Amino acid sequence: MDKIAIIGAGLIGRAWAMVFARAGHPVALHDVDPKALATNLAAIDAGLADLSSAGLLDEPPATVRRRISAAASVEEALRGAAYVQENVRETLDAKREIFAVLDRLAAPDCILASSTSTIPASAFTEKLAGRARCLVVHPVNPPHLVPLVELAPAPWTSAGTVERTRAIQTAIGQVPILVRKEIQGFVLNRLQAALLNEALALYADGYASAEDIDKCVRDGLGLRWSFMGPFETIDLNAPGGVTDYAARYGKVLHELVSTQRPRDWAADVVRKLEAERRQILAADDLGARERWRDRRLMALAAHKNQQERK
């Protein structure tokens, strides 16, 4: 299996390390902060144990963990690597700085991928000699539990780089999609932003409580969306498929969305929302609830895996 270099050992970096290692790849994990690296290596131990308990590892956790090593420098991490997944802080300057280093040090055929969730690849790779091997590979948090990844190439990213990246991501069990041309926020975040914008508007204008809006997704839309997307949903929601759905509901949907507009995250609305959420979940319990979320995601992933084998 090809060696993988993970640059940046935070929440996303450590999750990527588990994704690649459980698929059989040797992984070199580097972070400029040695303390952060040690902390996240310990978190990987706990994460692998949880994955094993959920039936999401095909090998003992210790076997997978042995494939992950700490790299003291970027040079050490890149030595012999065929693919790099970068996870440094989310600023344009930081991306430009690290990609200049990666392009200078990595082998010529090594793919350089960024986990950025907001910055297009063209913004930090244009002046690189090896820009054709650079692209965004945007995961969903946490990537070891939510498999979707967005492949978002720059205009100069080679077709070969995109196809190799797609093959790698598919082989390690992720679900890659191709963002065919650059757009702010890629695809997933734009879909999420549209829903959040309307949720905020409904809450701010007093149509429903925060908890009831959450229920609409959790106990309504989300049940279908956990195994099918919006276009398949409408294809099945009218006897004659998409064309029939459009004939029945297209006009009213157009009228509905014409009443929607972008909403500011006004301070008074955020304070009200924060207060309502803290009545439901105390601030001290956020960490425990995050762990609960991850366990529920593991259970859902295990269920989906079982269903796909049938």
C-alpha cells in the first residue's frame, strides 16, 4: 500500500489518519505542535477502539494503529509518500505557505490534496510548479464516520490527478463526488447553507422553536436523506417520477423559494438561539454530546454497511 502523509493533526487530520490506516495504508502524521500531535495520536487510539466496538474495523485496533506513525517534520512525512492530505488552519495565507512547501518537497507524482472547506484550489496553487497535481479533497466532519468527500480541482488540475484521487478515495471506502468547476463552498456546504439560512429565518421570524426546526430534519427529512438524496426523493414522491413531480409541485416550490432571502446571523437572534440551545444542552455537556453523536454515526454506518451487503 502507498504511503500517505497527513499534514496537520487536528480533528480532521487524525480522522483522515484512521481512514487511510484502516484501509491498509502506512500513514505519516505531522503537526508543527508536538503537543497537539501527541494528543491526537492518543485520540486516534480511542477512536480506533470505538470503531472496533461498532464493527467498523476489519482488523484489531492495534494492527491499524501500527500503520500510523508520528513524523517530526514535513520532510519526514513526505518522504516516500504518494498522496498528501493537508489540514492546516483555514486561511489563504496558511494554505499558500504549506502548499509551497509541499510542492517543493513532495515527489513529482505525489498528489497534493487540501481539506479546506471554503477556499478554492486555484487561490493557493496558481503559482506552483506542480499545480497540476493539486486539488481540494473536502471531507465531511468527521471523515472516518461520514464518507463523502468533494473532489474540487483547480482549472489547471490534471484529469489524471482527479482520476487517481477518485480511485484512492473509493479504495479506502470514502464516497467521492466531483465538483466540475470551482464555486465558493463547493457543493455540500452550499446545500447545508441553504437549509441553515431558511432554518434561521423561520426561527428568527417566530414560526417555530429551534427544537421543533431540528425535529423537522431529525425526524423528517433526515430519515430519507440518510439513504437517498433530494433528486431521488422527488423521483419517488410522484407516480411518474421527476417529470410528474415537476408538473405537480414545480410552480408552488418556485413560489415558495421566491419568498426566501439571505439572512444575516444577527447578534440578537444568535443570543436567543444560544439561550434556547443551552436550556436543552448545557455548555458543559457539549463534549459528551459530541461523543454521543459519533457513536450514533458509527451505528448508522454499521447499519448501512450491513444493508449494502444484502
